[in-house]
Amino acid sequence: MVHILLKKLDHSTQALFEPSLEDNKKLVRLCELLRFIEHRFQALETREKSYESGGGKDRAKPITAAASPMPNCHICGMAGHPIYYCERFLKMPPAERLQLVQKKTLRNCF
């Protein structure tokens, strides 16, 4: 599904997506792609608004896009990392991880 959505994006957005990944060797999760698209949309919208407010000048204005804060980990409760980077979660046996994910209904952004 991620692959299909990536093909629907314009070429410049596709080109920006790959370098935004933390680890290019892992499979991309749908929630990561959606988060990137949201940030890209916000940056483009900000750029358009600054262009309109500047009277349509050709001079480009700097754009600052802030990433939304990472929510607390569902396993250890600490902020700053998703579940798939949680040391406590990674130390669990696979069967226990699956059971926990199903229990907490974390299937979409696991």
C-alpha cells in the first residue's frame, strides 16, 4: 500500500521522502508516510501563504517546518521514540510482542 501511495506523489515529494527516513533498510510503515505527507503539506501551504502575502514576488522566502512531537511510547511511556525503537519492546519474545500489540490495538503504526 505504501508503494502505491508513493507512486501517486509528485516527483519532488518522492525525492524528499527517502532521505527523511531514519533507516532506509527497514520497511516503511504507512503511519511514517502519512506523517511525512502531512509535514510536506504544511510546508507547502506555508510557502504559498508567504508568497501570497509578499505580493507575489519571485524571491523565495525561507520555510520552517516543525515536526510534531513524538507521542509517548505505548510500552515504556517515554517520549521520543516509536514502539519499534523501544528497547523494552525489542527485548520481548515475538509472541509476547504480538500479544501486546493486539491488546493495545497498535496495529496501524506498529
